[in-house]
Amino acid sequence: MRRAKIDRATSETEITVEIDLDGTGTYDNSTGVGFFDHMLDQLSRHSLIDMSVSAKGDLHIDDHHTVEDVGIALGQALTQALGDKRGIHRYGSCHLPMDDAQVRAALDLSGRPYLVWNVGFPTAKIGSFDTELVREFFQAFSTHGGITLHVDLLHGINSHHIAEAAFKAVARALRQAVEADQRKGDAIPSTKGAL
């Protein structure tokens, strides 16, 4: 049962995250940040990870704490759901086009968090959403999920398309990485014997 539930409460946010790695990509995400909900929906749908995120944050200040803390909780949920990572592919990658934008994502569920982020946005905002928060989310997610994550914008001129392509590319790479490796059974995918 590769499922997890994380409850995270601070003076800035209250968050509940539930995931099922063996789902079909169903989602129920409500953070109070419309564009971010749309991106979380894409992350779920294209990774085939069932996802429910409920967040109440200090949005009267800005969206930063909510977005970052959801990334933390999702990373923690992924770590919990993967357990010792027996039988998974571990690695995943995707080149994803979305209209004018193309984003490449590659990741390793190594337990060694590291983010390489080569994504620039032509605008500071998508609607009322700060584009810099896309990186903040993936930084928190990779750190608390123990993910080595590389995301590169190959080209793009529309900030909405760039952000959405990034979420979808990471989702597709994550889908590959968490799936069962039929050839290796329940082996841990490392010569070290542990991840």
C-alpha cells in the first residue's frame, strides 16, 4: 500500500496531504491559490498519483508560505509512501512541449535532495501568482522528497505555458520513477543496497 497522509501545522499554514502512488491521477486540491491548485492538478493527473491537498495559509500576507509548505508536505508524503523504495525504477525523465514552451525534467529518487533549476519566466506574475514561487515549490518538494531534480526550460515565451510545462514534465518523470520495475522484483535500485 504505497499511500501516505501528512498533516502539517505551523503558525503560517495548516496543510493536509494524502497521496496514493498507485492511483489513476485523481485529485482534490484546494489551497486558496487558484493557479497553484491548477498546477497541483496537473502534477497529479500526469504522474497518475492520486492527490488530495487541503491548505489554509496566511494568504493575507502572500502566497509564499502556502506554496512552500505544500511542497514540504508533498515531499514528506512521497518519502513516506515510497518506504525503502524496493522495486521502483528510481529514475525518470521527460521532454514536455506545451505550445511555445518546452521543458526538460530529469529526476532521481536517490534520497539525496538537489535542485538544478534553469527556468526563467518572462513575467513576474501569472495573474496574481508570483512566478518565482514555482521554483520555491520544487525546492521544497525535492528537499523533503529526497529527490535529485533537474528542470530546464529549452524555450518558451508565455509564463503560464512555461510553468505548466514544468509541472507536467516533473509529473511524467515522477510517474516513471515511482512505477514498479517488473524485471527487478522487490530489489532496491542501488548497488549500495539502500536509498
